[in-house]
Amino acid sequence: MTTYTEMTEKAADQILAAMKPMNELTSSVADMTIEAVSKLPSVPTPEGVPTALEVVTAHFAFAEKLLTAQKDFAFRLAGAATPQSKPTTGK
């Protein structure tokens, strides 16, 4: 019999495998777009506007903090919902 953990790991692996070709396609399209845009006249960037890399870094830093907080919360709830074994008496 397949366990819940095995099923979720298999599903996660399938999702990640399905995402890979789409990510590669999107990356290729982005490369072509960047190449085409680079041929256009440059436009000055206003001072203080973050780069795309800075935006992505900031958003993933927030996402990691949020995921950590949610994980801690879920573990506390799961721990509270897990029955604790009662000590046995010698009687």
C-alpha cells in the first residue's frame, strides 16, 4: 500500500518535472525578447528604480520568510492536534 508521504512526494516530483520544460521555453522566449529590445534606443532609467534582479531577490526573501512563518504555525497546530501519550501508572 502506498503511504501518504510517498503519494505526495510522487506528485511533487511530477509537478516539478512538468514545470521544467515550461520554464525552459519561457527562458528562451525571454532571451529572444531581450535580444530584440536591446536593438531599440535606450531609455534612461529613473533614479531609485530597482533592477529586475533586485525585485526578484526581495520578493523571494519575503516568500521565504512567509513560508517559514507558515511552516512554524502549521507545525504548532499539528503538534497541538497530535494526541500525547499519557503516562501509565504502576497500579
